[in-house]
Amino acid sequence: MHISFDGIMGVHPESLSVRSRRAEVLAANMANADTPGYKARDIDFDEVMQQAESGQPGGVQLARTDSGHLASDSSPFGGELYYRTPLQPDTGDGNTVDLQAERQRFMENSLRYQTSLEFLNGRIAMFRRAIQGDAS
């Protein structure tokens, strides 16, 4: 009998990976809230999950032809990082980070990460009970 873990777990493993990467991006935004010229970045979670659900391969990786080139900003999950449009006018230093909005996005992302983690834990526990034959 063939068991598909993809069917059991759904998109939640991909969701955890994308949410983890998004947390890193949002944390970098908050850490650079006072850095002149820093532009706030984000990941379009819905776009990345649509690509994961449709089975599309990850993002385009650019060739590094020189050791001084920086690595590509594309996410390994398909969605590229984008610059967020600021809600408030420029403060004069070119920084587009709105610290309160970043904190709110970070908290929401964390809660959704925890939700996916709890769902996966429930699925794993259910699968474990099915294998062990525990009727409780």
C-alpha cells in the first residue's frame, strides 16, 4: 500500500517554509528601520503558495559571473522579494520601513506559522495513532 505524505500533510510544510523566510525578511526590515536609504521588502505569500500548489518550480536563479556579485533576491519557493510601497511620505532619508506596520505583519505571520505548525502536529499525531492502532 502506497502512502502519500503530500496528501496527508497538504501544503502546510511549504507554508511553514515560506512563513519562516517571510519572518526573516520582516525581521530584517525592523532591524533596518533607522538605516538611511533602506527599502522595506516582503514576500507575496499568496503568490508563492499558488506556485507551490500548482507544482511550478522555484524562482529564477541568476548566474554569478563574479565573486563580487550578490546572490539573487529570489525566494527558493518561487516568489521574489518585492519592495513595499510606503504608506507614509518619505522621511527624507529614503527609508521606507514603517516600524509599527512591520511589527503587525511580523506578529500576523508568526501566528499563521504557529497555526500551520499546530495543524501539522495534529496530522502527525493522527497518522501515528493510525499506524499504532490506538483507538483512543
